[in-house]
Amino acid sequence: MKRTGVVGVSYRTTQADKLARAALPADFGAEDLNELARLAGFAELVYLGTCNRVELYFRTDTINHNASVLFHLRRSLADLTGGACQLPSDDEIYFYRGMDAVRHLFRVTASLDSMMVGEAQILGQVKQAHEAAHEAGRLNGILDQAFHEAFHLAKRVRTETELSRRPVSLLTLVERKLENHLSASSAPALILGAGQMASQTLKLIRAIDPSRRVLIANRTPERAEQLTAGDAAAYPLALDSAVMEPPAASLVVAATSAQEPLLGRDDIAAIRHRLPADEPLLVIDLAMPANIAPAAGKVGGAELVGIEDMRAEAERNRVLRLKELERCDELVEHQIIILRRRLLDRSLSPVARDLHAAFDDLASRAVRRSLEKDLHHLSEQDQRAVERMTQELVKRLVQVPLRGLKGAAWEHSMAVLESFSRGLEGNSGSGRTEKHR
């Protein structure tokens, strides 16, 4: 794992303008990625670029010093982008090697290093980066395995903790409330206002239900008409009309700049009265000051959710998310152990084959000599039995050094396996030389 690493910059280490300059151009394709890997000396390479981070995950065939890697990387990026891609100074770059790099990848993928911890977008972005590297032919070994383990960890964090189930942004809270409500009701929605919050609310509704009838009520008719233009299921409405005689709706979202409440308890009660008895009414007040009178929350069959309620819920969720981070860190470390075991088994496999071949060669030659001399009197059937017994003994004997090698590699380094393989090859070579003499 010492040959894997990550070089990156993020919102934590540099300014937004420098982060933007560190990103690869939009037209940087698969051939460019391959050329970058060749110039920088990377056997595997994954580029991850988001609004909040620019990272290059890599594996080299040789262990180079960090300064050497950065030097070749800076020069290669400059050559391939005509100077458009510029990494910031070294003190604004983070550089991790081995398991530290893997741990960083795991935390990034599981949204533990995000500006908003637990957000879902980063997992999709990492998967896209992984897929792009695969399509370019830049993933074929240990780094690829590490990414797959990162995806598995992200799933565990999502299913085994409360991190992603506790939204901390107002927009996500509104989205979840809309999603839950619209799935239980088919009645129209009424949006008071035509500003940014109203526009965002309409987008959220359309993402959930593209054909839901939506009424947009605004004091300036032209703004409401602009918002509903091109939407066959959205209709403009005069705000005064909507306030004087509220239309039937199971969802009311208020987001105007009015300084006094627009709808009181009687207005909400009237809207609720127009709905079937089993139809729920959800009223979301996103305005500051409030557009809906607090007393409206006491209407039977209606739920009033104000912006302060959602802010309080977001803060509670933020505190609970922080408590979940300890459990998430435990999952990260457990997944690292799983990855180490799989990589160890992967590295041990060729060693086991070489060791078995060496044992088998020695045993076969010894048995052949014995069968030709001391045991030549045995029948052909008995000779075959001796050979089968020898093969079975070889399989069992191989396991003894393998267990020791596996333990040494786990406790110390994979280099134990590499050194053993080189020694095995050397002994094998000298053995063959003596035989030919």
C-alpha cells in the first residue's frame, strides 16, 4: 500500500479561486488522463473534481519521495493543460500515502470529510470518477480494490448509522416533507410568492411529481406568470384573490416578503374544510417574518411547519450527526482491516503458488529417486500411491510457512512477501543451475 497515495486540495486547505484553478479542464478526456499517468509515473490514477475538492488518487510502481511526485505532477499538468491547471503552493496541498491515503478516500466517499457531513452527492461523484478511470484503463489493481471498499463503506455508513437520515439543510428538510406529503395526497399545491424560495419549491415539487397541479399566487402577476411559463400543470394566481378566497389545496407553501401574516386560522380551516376528511393538509411557512399566523397550527387535520421549526430540527440533526461520527470512524477502521485482509490474500496467492511449485519440485525429485532405487520393487499401483501421498503431504506442508508469512506480513509489511518471493526465485534459480551442471 505504500505505493498508493492521494494529492489534493479542498475547501479546508485553500481559497475558492485557487481550488478552481487546480481543477482539470472540462475537455480533459481519457487520453489526457492516460498521458498524465504516463508522464507522472502512475500505474493507476483516479481524478476527483468537485466544487469543494480536487484530488488525484494514484499508485506507482516504485516508491518516490513526495517532493518528486509533486514536481512531476505539476509539470505534467501544466504541459497537458497549457498552464490552465495550476496546483497551489505545497502548504495548501495535502499528500497522504498508504493506509492514510485509503483512510482519506474512505472518509471522502462516505461524506465524513464533506462541508456538510452526510450529504449524498459526493458518493455519486466518486463513483463517476472511478468509472471514468476504468473507461480510460487506469484502474487495474490495488487502487481499484480500495475504491470498491470505499463504496461498500459508504453503504454501511448510510444503512448502519443515522448520518444520512438526519438532514441539516433547510432545503433538504423541505424536500423530505414535500416528498412524504405528496406521496399521501393527490390534491393541488398552493405556493404564495414567486421569488427564489417559491421557485425552488416548485422545482422540488416537480422533481417529486411532474404533473401535480400547482397554483402560484403573487402580488405582481407578471412574476407568477414567469414562474409558471412552460409548466403545463402550473397556474398563476393573484395573491389578493388567493388570500381572500384560498383555493382547495392539500399543500400550502408561503414564501412572500409580506410583513404581516397573510393567512390566519380561519383561512387554513377553510382550506382544510375543502379537502376530504382523510386528506392531510401541510402548511410550510418559509417566510421571515411569518406569512401564516401561529394559531393556524391548531386547526385539526392541518400541520403547520415554520422556518424556525425547521432550523431547530436542523440543529438537532447536526448535533446527532456529530454523535454518529464516532460510530462512522469505527466503520472506517473496520473497512480498512477488511481491505488489508483482501490485499494480503491477493498478494499471498502468487507466493503460495511459487511455494507449492518449489515444494512439489523437491518432493517429486526425491520420490522419483527413491522409486528408482530403494523402492523400485514396489508395484506400479503402490508407486502411484506413494506419489499421491507425496502430493497430499506437499499441500499440507505448504500451509505451515504460509501461515507464518501471512502473520508476519499482517504485523509488519507486505514487503515480507516480496522479500520471500525474491529469495524463493533465487533459490529456485540456483537449484536449476546446479542441476544442469
